[in-house]
Amino acid sequence: MTAVMRKAPLLLPLLGVLIVLSVTTDSFLTGANIENVLVAAGIVAVPGLAMTFCLAMGEFDLSIGSTVSLAGVVCCSAIIAGQPAAVAMAVALAVGAAIGLANGLVITKLGVTPFIATLATLVIVRGLSLAYSDGHDQIVSSAALKYLVGGRPLGVPMPIVLAVFATAAAWWTMNRTRFGRWVCAVGSNREAARVSGLPVDRIRIAVYVLVGVAGGFWGLLISSQLQKGNGQLGMGFELDAITVVVIGGTALLGGRASILGTVLGAVLIETIRNGLNLLNTPPAYQRISVGLLLIAALAIKGIRRAEATTMPATAPEVAR
Amino acid sequence: MVDSSAPALLRVDGLTVEFPGVRALDGVHFDVAPGEVHALVGENGAGKSTLLKVLGGLHRPSSGTIHLADRLYRPRRPADATHAGIAVIYQEFNLYPDLTVAENVFSGREPYHPFHRGIRYAEMNRKAAALFATLGVSIDPTAPVSSLTVSEQQLVEIAKALSVDGRIIVMDEPTAALSADEVTRLLDVVRRLRAEGRSVIYVSHRLDEVFAVADRVTVLRDGRHVRTTDLSATSSDELVRLMVGRDVSSMFHRDDVAGGDVVLELDRVSAGRRLRDVSIVVRAGEIVGIGGVAGAGQPELSQVIFGAVAVKSGRMLLSGEPYRPKGPNDAMKAGIGFLHEDRKAAGILPDLSVRHNLTISVLDRVRGLLGRLLSPAAELGIFDTFRTRLAIRTTGPEQLIGQLSGGNQQKVLFGRALAPGGRLLVLNEPTRGVDIGAKVEIHHLINEITADGAGVVMISSDLPELLGISDRVYVLASGQIVGHLTGADRTEENVMLCATTGRRVFSAELVA
């Protein structure tokens, strides 16, 4: 049990929330509602997984919320212009990749810190999205686009299927491939990684491209849900993506990552949102709850670390 | 000399510090008289750092007592130590690089105007200058700390200790990053502190300094007190024996090696801000030492070979072929291994395991299935090889590297540099901050590497090491090669002569 707790510290709070909601509401523990929660969790888990790589590298990407909007707008307007849905979606993902590439180049080649660089991109891309959509909804009716969220292969909702595949791929990449190891190495000590001959700039750019593509995909999911694109969509989503990663236990300073933690973080956040909905809590209070949860999650880590540092500052040297 | 029978200013009795699974200190006793310089020596892992952290209020002992001027001293936080007049200067300084020298010295205790509360900069700067004057040095109190050299930053730490009227000043490896001149100046400062009646606890690996400056020495080993003695009553051989607990040939001496084909040649290379017209040759099986005072361009030389600094003019040849690395990545691919001089800042990956630290440069060699996925079996193979070959003391492949002692971390980084299996190894300060036992092991290891046919470029500020294991020594001064010493010309006097006067001594043609 303690081993499980160390690997997945979120399991216990999640179980607690599940029990509380099952007892206090009639509607929580129903098949349809659980499915709602998992669908919502699946949608935020996909970009959260990409963001996990970014945080493992000791950096983060604030621009993803705007990418969501621009990708959705581009996809929908392409469909409206008569392009096949597959082409429209590919273009939207390419837009995401381009934004990620721009972030990566500005950060590595111009030496702008990630916070400022992606904050700037957040604003610029939001502007592009508003300009491109001219402030109007781009309403579409596309079965293919709709399938992304509404489809049920083998009876399982698409977002859950996508999240499962994305989780497997992310776990594999993080833990079993050279790229994942490199990302953690850069996050742990960038200078040492450079001295060890790692292509540090390329690794960083690749991670931003990954986050950009994931942001584009998130935009497709949102447009699929709403059947429209809009310059206003995705406001504040960057914080959702970062929140699920941080709650999931990936260190903000980088070096270590928890893929499964991110998924559990997504499930926990969406469970709480769902529960608050069922308890008829106004959206404003839901935001407050998520913020408090974030503080609580990090406070537990902070307290543990404080306890650890009043004893050995680093782990003790091994006796020889 | 100090009368060590005088009542102790600081007295430590039966001090035990336990961490989960480890007893870092085990019943240590130790005392310091007023106006005494008391050296504390021992291998890495002997418990010196733990003892300092207890004195500085960072660790709490599990048992034992400390008395300061006959009153029980039980610090719960660093501020308690400062308040009691104990100033600990850790190896990693606690300075704000962007603030000025005076702002750092008086941080938290800035003199301010009683009415409008503005900081009195003129007064603060004047006081800081006065502190430096008592230390016999001159440092501009208005300069930002980031513009200072390491040795000046250390003096800022010492001034900070004086500004709170520290009665006991504790220095942890104060000379680890200093040049010979700077060491001399620091030792003078320590003597001045003693002359003022302050006590100094001086932790160092360098026994010559201990003999030069300390009154008494306490030897720790494996967390236990081994002996406290007057320095006049002991010798460095005896101290080494007490520290290690066994006899060690104090320095490895290598037989002369002829060397095979030329592996690396630098032909009038200028690079970075310092290097000018540097020509050197490294042959297979040879250890080529690079000496000189700090700041002569040694790091730049190693970085240009490793592709981290671009060549401005001149050319490099690797096994006779033109060699133009665009970055460390190219150097690695060309089979060059590199050990950075700063283990913490540019060496270890602290969040990663020993296994992952070893293999990080060669992950494309441990790919198994589908050519994309890492093969844990192949990685463990590399781990096992190097653990045995380098005698790395670790609980296993998954232990975090940060939990190893300095010497063992260094061995892991050696393994990382060796893993590409290269023909050339560039070693920067290979034994900085490691204990004597590990040092001897590393020297044997470098010798073995060359026996396998690799060429080694070794940069070291440790002269006995440089001369003891290098076949030839080039001396750098102000970015130029001013000496090339072979055979019997490899003496400390010759190196220092070239390095400090810029006079040229060539016992052989520059390019051999």
C-alpha cells in the first residue's frame, strides 16, 4: 500500500472524492455520469500528457490555450471552405506544430525565457485567431470532426480511447525511449546534458512542437464537441493543462515526470468539477475549488520537502 | 601558538546524527579554543559536512551536546548560529549575485535612516570597505557580486561573518576553487582572523594548507572521531593514514610512456576570449597535462577540443583528419569523452539514477527492439561493467546519483566519459573535491585508460597530480602555451616559473 501511495499519491484523494460524491449525491455513481467524467478527463489528459514532457524539461508553455482556439478556427473555416475534414484537421495540427516550432526557436535561438516567450505567443496567437475568425463563430457540420468526441468505437467514447492510446504512447516515450530520457536529463541539469553531448536545443524545440501539436489536437476536440470554431475558445486552458500535470506530481523544476500521475490528475480534477456540478455549485466556486486543490497538492509536497530538508539537505552520502 | 589547555570556546560531546539508514556522525567529540585555527580532515563521507551543518543549524543531532562558552548551544535554524556568533561558510556560497558586495555583506542588517527608513548606502559601503581593510584585501563594496572572482566572493562571505562579529568562523573547503596566489591570500586572512582572537574551523582536503595555517587537527573517519592532535606532533603521512585507515601510496607515479600515433593536434588555434595560437599534440596512450594558474585559459582549451567553444583561427586534426566540431554532440560522435571541471553545475543529473547518468551519452547504443526503444538489459550491462571497472560504491543501478559521495559521483561521470569508448579523453580537474582514496583510484584508472590506447588531455590545478601522472606537460599563461615540459624538466618549479612569469621553457619541440 505504501509503495502504491508513493507511485500514485493521487489515488487516495481520488478514492476519497469518489466515496464522498457517491454518498452525497444520487446521480454521481451512475454509468452515464462516470462516462461523462472520463470523457472530460480524457480530453484534458491528452494535452496534459504533452505538457508533462515540457514540465519534465523544467519549462512550461503558456500558449496552448490560444493554440486551441486558432486550430479550431482554422479547421472549421477550412471545412466551411469545402476542404475534406481530414485535410482540415491535418492543417489544424500543422498550425499547432508551427506555433510550437515558433516557441521553440524563440526560446532556444533568441534566448527568451519560456515564460515570456510563450506568454507573448499566447497573446499573438489569440490575436491571430480573433483576426482570422473575424470575431464570429465558424459553425460547421462535419460527421468526421464530430466523430473525434462523439464517436463510440466498440461502444467506448472516442476521448477515452484517444486518452488511453495517448497515455500508452506518452508512458512509453517517457520511460522507454531515448527521447524521454533526454527530456528528463535536460530538466535535471541542462548544462550537464549539453556537456554530455545531447542535442539540447533540438530536444527543447521538439518538446514545444509536441505541445503545439497537442494544443492543435485539443482545439479539434473542442471544435468537435461544439461543432464550431471561435476566437474566444480555449481561454485559460493553458492553466488547466499545467494544473493536471502539477497535481499529478511532475516537478515544476523538471528532471522527473509522472505520466500516470497526469492522467490521475485529469481524472481527479474532472471528478471534482463534475461533483460540484451535481451539488449545484456555481462555476465561480468551481474555479475556487480547483485553485485550492492546486495549492493543497503542492503544499503537501512542500511540507514533505521541508521535513526532508530539516534532516538531510540532500540525501546522506552513502557510508563507505 | 594557542594554549590548547585553555577553556574551550566550543565543545562538542558525543554528537550523533542519524539519517534514515545511515549514521552520519557517531559520538563525535571535538573542541575549539579561543583564537585557534582548528583543522577538520577526513575523506568524503567521513562526516565533516554533517558536523558543519549541525554547527550551522541545518541539521539537528540525534544525541550529544554542544557547548559554546560553557553554555548549551542548540541551534534550530541558521539564524541561531549567526546569533551565537558562529558563521559557517559553505562550499556553495550564499550570495546574491545581482546585489552589490556591501548589500550582500549587510543583507538583512542594512543600516537605515531612522525616519524615512531609506538604506544608508554611504555608511554601508564605508563599513564594508572597513571590513575588507581588516582582512587586508581591497574589494569595491559597490561592485555586483557576479563580477567578482570565486576567491573574492569567498572574502565577501568572510566579511559577512565578521560583520555579525562571528567568534567562530567555519570554512568548508575554502580553497577548492582557488589559484595558488589566492590560496596564499586566503591563508593570510585566516591568520589575521586568529590574530584578532577569533577561532577558525578549517575543513580541507589539502594537507599542506592545514600544516601551513592550523594549530590543531581533528581527523574524522566514517562518522567517528579518530584523533585530535597538535600539528607540530604529526605528519601528513600519518594524517593520510588516519583518514584512510590504511596505507596509501600518497601519489600515483606513472612510468614514462612513448606514445603512439598522433590522436589530436591543435595547430595555432585561437578561440574564445583567451586562447591565442595554441599548438599541442596528443598521442595514443599518452597523458598530456595542461598546467597554469587559474584563468590562463585551461577551461577554454578543453572546451575548444570538445566543440563547446568555436575555433577562430588555426585548425584541429583528429587522427590526421580535419576536425571541426559544431558542438559537444559532434565531439562525442568523433569518440571524444569529456569530464567537466564543475561536477555539480555541469556534471551530474541529480534527478536521475546512477544507471541513467552513466548511459546518457550513449543511448543510441542501448537501443534494442525496433531500434527505437531503450534496452534496459543493455543499460544494465554498461552499469555492471563500469561499476566493476571503476569500483563505484553504490547500492545499485537505480540509486540516485545525488546520494553518492563526491568521489563516487566523479567515478560515474568518468564512466559517462568513457562509455563512448573513445580514442581521446579530455579530463578537467579529474579529482577536484574527491577524497584521497578515490583520488588514487582515479589516477590508476587514467593510467589504465591510456594502456588501452586512448590519448588523455588532463587539466589540473593540483600540481603534484599534474606532474605525477602526465607524460608531458604544457603550461598555459594568458591563453598562450609558454612551456612544454618533458622528462626530468617536469618540476613544480618549472611549471610555476612559466605560469607566473610567462617565461618560456621548452624542453622539447612544442609539437613533440
